[in-house]
Amino acid sequence: MHIPDGFLDAKTWVATTVVGAGALSYSLKKVREEFNERLIPVMGVLAAFIFAAQMINFPIAGGTSGHLLGATLATVLLGPWCSGLIISTVLIIQCLFFNDGGLTALGANVLNMAFIGSLVAYGVYKLVSGKSRFEQAAIFLAAWSSVIAAALAATVELALSGTVPFHVALAAMLSWHFLIGIGEGLITVVVVSYVRGVGLKPTWQQKKA
């Protein structure tokens, strides 16, 4: 759901840039507060994996594109603020060096995928994972919900800009991302299970987000 240049009007891209920059600044603050050198290689590996996954794009009506998100994977393993930082870094590199997503729309893309995606994933995961037997269901639902939430945010921004009527964008974005979310959920469950199986035990759940 990378939004290209020219698809958002000035009021929308300026507003989303301000909010996205504020969220990025806050995530940096939170990560510094809980800094752990052991997280650096894990963040790097996750960023590389998510970068590769996001480069596989599916064209969607209205000129946008859909792809796997990765926010839930990073959120479950490292917490929502580390996730926001990782996804933001991936999106900035994609925009500046691969022309994937517009420069004027970078703030919107960061807001939608890095922060709305991560925070929705965090909320759904915490809500559903209260009992250990629901762990995998929680991961799947969190991943699916994060994709839908990010797609819905992009839909609202496109409609507010007058680029695409809301009902047209909604039908196109959500129909595709409903399926993409299922794939993301399954992949996230498998990857998280594997990572935890080889010994990475995240401790962020014991801390306040």
C-alpha cells in the first residue's frame, strides 16, 4: 500500500508527515529508553527480512500497490516502538533508493504501515493472547488486523485528497488486503514460532509500551 507522489493533496500529505514524524520521534525516544545492544542484530535481520518481503508488490486499482507488511512480526518479537522504527527505516530506504512510494507521501506511508500497523498489531495481540493456548491465534489475528488497518488508513487519505472516491478505494484496497492479511498472518505465525523455537524469548511484554 505504498502511496505514490501526486496521490495526496497538500493538506493530507503535510498533516500525515507531521503526525508520522512525531510518531517516529517518539519511537526513537522509547527505543533509547530500553536500549539493549543484543537487540541491534535482531533489528537488522528483521529489517532485512521485511525489506525483502515488502519489495514483492501487487498492483491494486487506483494506482496504489499492496504487499506484505511485517509490522506484527517485529511487534511480537521486539515491541511496537521497535517495530515502528524498523518499518520506518525500510520505507525510507525504499522511497529514497528504489522509488517505492512517493517522497511527498512518505509521511503517510510511515504513519500507515509503521505506526498504525504496529500499534493495531500490538493491541490485538495483547487482547487475544491472554491465555497461552490462544498465542498463535493472537499472532494471526494481529497480523491480519494490522494489514487491514494500514490499508484502511491509506483509503481514507486517498479519499480525503479527492484522488479516488472512498467506496471505490475501499472495495479495491480491502478486498486485496483481506487476502494479503491471511497470507501475512500465516507467514508471521510460522516465523515467530521458528524464532522462539531457536531461543529468542522477547521480554517487552513485561514492560509498558
